Amino acid sequence: MASNTATVAKWGNSHGLRLPKNIVQLAGLKAGDKVEITVRDQAVTMRPIKPRARLDDLLSRFEPKKHRRKALLDDAPKGRESF
């Protein structure tokens, strides 16, 4: 666990906080990442939001030789699924 101090600054109508480099690195964050911020008993907690995998991304990484079969993209629906 790491600990550091920072000063809350006014940015327009909001307030902001600059995170020290070591905290950003330890948290695995980079500029542009989204975080979830919660407050409980006056303690502020921040955690990275992991992006959910998209079907297009998963299918683009499919390797037919590795799985010994072709992608089943041309099959008709087998149950109640709809596309």
C-alpha cells in the first residue's frame, strides 16, 4: 500500500486532484482512464473501471488453427437468440 498527500484545487465549477506519478503507476492508471469514485464515512476511494470486452474485439482475436475449427459466424440461430 502506498500513501501520499495532494491538494484539492478548483478547476472551473469543479474541483480536481493531481495524482502523484508513483500512485498512478502503482494503480496501473494512465491518462484518459476512467475511474469509479466512492465516498464512505468521508473517505474517498477511487478504482479503475476495466473496459468490458466487445464481441467484435473477441472475434477479431479468434485463431481457427488454435481452436481447430472455423468461426461459426454464418450459422443460423440455434435457439431463441437474436442478432
